[in-house]
Amino acid sequence: MQTTQPSIQFSKRLLYNLLYKRPPISELKKIHALIIISSQKSLTDSLIHCYLRTNNINVARILFNNYPFPSPPTLVWNLVIRAYSKLRGSSESVNLFHQMLTLDHPFSAVPDEYTFTSVITSCAHQKSIIHGEIIHGMVKKNGYLMNLYVANSLISMYAVFARFDDAHKVFDEMPEVDVFSWTGLLEPTCQETVFIKHQALKLGPSEHSWPVLVEYQALKRFPSEH
């Protein structure tokens, strides 16, 4: 009598829970194989996230380029753009952003504040500021200049290119500021630097503001050296 082996079924919930545990790359590859066997295409987003978290950006990009649905959602675009923005000297975040804008179907992803923050961060690492200026215009047009993180990324970008007047213009239009906003305005002029650090003191010390406060104290103790 011939017997048949029962097929092994891996539910979406089980596979998702395995991914949720943030497995190391060796385990992630095995889970990836199970997802392929089980045809759980809806877990592609989680797979991309996991590969990016383990710094396997090339595998994540392959999954992204072969996305099984009409278009990745904005969240997934943001994950990949943000990953590339961390690679100094890479223009791939900017390229992906432009690709995102050219999508033309009902399910096209739309840039949000996280998209703009990441791509502007990448623009600060480019040889030219031209892409950053264009994206700044898009930020204003879409109303994201009021977003603290987007505005801070613009301030930092302009500071990198020594465009301090533009950085100040962004700052002046912000409805709220934080330590990053003030420190992004630092210029190589002692008088203005001291004033900015004095204002930063009002926000209270933190792991981000502490270096600013230390330098401010140094300026007070050794003014002749600055």
C-alpha cells in the first residue's frame, strides 16, 4: 500500500513571528527559503526589513527590485532609501527617490516626511547641492517644511555645503526647533557660535547636546583660543 508524506505547511503567522524575532543572517536565509516554499509573498516587506537590519543591502535590493506586487508601499521605499543614505558617497538614495516619483499607476507610493528626511541626508553627502535644492523645493510645495526632522535635515545639508544663509532661512520658517536645529546652524564665527550654544543650553543636556555644551564651556574658559 502506497503512503503519501503529509505536506508541510508554514502559515503566514508562523513565518512572520520568526522574522519578528530579528534572526541572525544564517537563520534569516532559512526562513527566506521557507517563505519561498510556502509562497508567502506578502512577507516580502518583512524580509526586506530583516535583510537591511542585518546589513545585507544587496539581497534586500534584489527583493525590492523583484517586488511581487505592483509597487512597494512607501514604508518599504523609505527603508531602502534610508539604508542607502547611510552609505557616504552613494547617490543611490537620490536615484531611488527619483524612481519613486516616476511611478505612474494607481498604487504608486508617495514620499512622506521619512522619505524626505533620508534623501536630504543623502544629498548632504553628494558632490553637488543641486539635488538637495530641488528636493527642498518639493518639501516646501508639499508642506513638509513644517516637519521638524525634514527641516533639520535641510539645515544640516546646507551647513555641509557652507550655505549658512539658506540654513538660517529654513530655521526661521520652523514652527519648533530642538538641539539639532541649533547645532546645525554652527558657523566658523565665534560670536554667533557662542550665541547658538547659549540658546541650545535652554533645551537641556542630552547625549546629542552634550558635545555642544562642552564646547560652549570651553569657549567661555578659553576665549582667546577661538
